[in-house]
Amino acid sequence: MIWVALICGLVLYRLVKPFFNDDDSLMDLETSNANALFSVAKRLEKLYRGSRVYVGLQIPDPDSASRQNIDLVLVTDEEAVVISVKNVSGFFSVDKDGNLVCTSGKHHKTELIPNPVAESKQLISILEEYLEQRGVALPEEYLSFKVICPNPNFCSIHPDSFPPEIITRDQWTQFKPEQKKVSSGWFKGAFLGGNKKNQGSFSEKLNSVLSTAPVLDRLEFKGNKYVLGEFLEFKGKRDDIHALREIKRSKVSRLTIQKISMFGFAHSTLQLLYAPRDYRSEGPSWSSQWKELTVNSSTEVVFQPQNSTKVRKYKLSSIVSMSLSA
């Protein structure tokens, strides 16, 4: 009887395991740079009520004939701020050329991060040119830039030597939404550069353009984890792939995994909701009319993460939503 129980338990475990365990590709999500971007973006929106933060913009650059990545763009009623997020850890100092010098490990290994201030500053002109091409001429000094280092293991050596454009971890943790005096003091000075006239009309135009600007494709997982990059294709059974033929960037902007329906342990399906892309709207390019389809939970999303040479496969059952850029 004991052997029968063990065998039955093993069979049951093998059948149930695929439905409750995350696939191996999720192992690296805890340290994903995309998580840091969304964490910073959410905190900025709390610090600036009514603001909007755009993540993973891919702005066309005529000079290089390519798209330049912008981590975040914060838009308030007063200004827009291009923000580069450096999710790095170690002991940091700044050399004479503005590079970040990192010392880490017991062997005091030294690494150099090219001048983040200079890199971020270059993005200003690229974004300004893109906005002008789309009919938004910004006032002088309306667009500024900052570099945020949010990693808990970021330690600044001689913090007074850091340029004001770099927000260190210690500075980043000083501010809370309820501390209005602090937000309107150092934090406002750090991001908004002092007193400026209300530019609400410009922020409205800017939001309209940025909401339809090219961005990285996005996968959202349980536990507020993200991956940014490029969606490639679906993998799975023939019938499921045929059902998913409508899910392509030219037709769909967003896909949501609604729920899992299980029929015994031998079969499990996912209910998917997707929004047909609406090119007539000026805001987010999805319609209010959602469509539904059902596929097997073993179906996979083939995805190329940003700054990675390795293509990943993620099970649809582990994904909360997928957003596709036009």
C-alpha cells in the first residue's frame, strides 16, 4: 500500500507541477533591470501627483539611423525630465572625466561606467527633434535630464563630488509622497530646476505624443515583475498557434491573461483577452472592445529581452499581460 501511495503521489506531482511552478526563464526576473525601471516610475508618479511616466521609449535618431533607448520620461505640469536609471551595485566614485568608477568584491575589482551625465544629455536633443517632427515645439529649458541610481547596494564614495544630475541611492530614499515640503524643496529643485511658469498645455501635447511613441515590448509577470524587449512569436500546439494568429503588433496592442480553466489534471487552458489596435485614437492605441480566445496553458511566448543575446521562452500561464509597440 505504501508503494502504491508513493507511485500515485509521484504521478500526481508530475501532472500538477507544470501548472504551479514557474518556468526556468523566470529565475532571472528578480534582478531584471526592467523591474528597477518600473519601480522608479511608480515612485515618481506617487511623488508627483497627476504626473505620467513613460517607460522604455525607443526614439528614432536620424543621425545614427537607429532608435535610441530612453529609460524613463517624467511629464509634469511644469516640465518633462529624461531619466536614465543605473541599477548598479558597489562602491562608486566619479573620475575627472565624469565616469562612474565601481569597486566591488573582495578583490576590489574596478569597473568603469561611461559618463552617464553625458549620455543622458545627448538624449535631450534626440527627443526634442522627435517631438518637433510630431508638432510639439517645447519652450526653452522645458526638457531636462537626471540619472537615478536606485539599487540598495549602491554606495557613493565622496558623495559631494557627484554632479547634481546624478541622484544617488541615499538621496533617492529621502523623499516620501506625504512630505510635501521636501518634495517642493530639494526634490523639486533636483528635477524641476527652480521656479517655472505653468506649462500645462505643453504637458498635454507631450503626453499625447509620448503615449503613441515607439516603446519596447513588455511582459508583466506575477509579483510586479517585468521584462522589456521584443516579442518574436508564440510556440505551442498547432491549434493554439492558429488561434493566436491575430496576436501581432500590427493588429493588437495589449494581451491579458484572464484566468486558468482546469479540466482534471490532464488539460489546462488559458482565457486571453486582447484589444484590437485602434490607429484613429491619439492616446494609448487600443480600443475599449476586448476580444477573447482560449489556448493551452503550455503555450509559450518567445521573447528577446533588452540588452541580452539570449532568446527566452516564457509560458503564457506565468504572464499577467503583454504589451506590443506599434
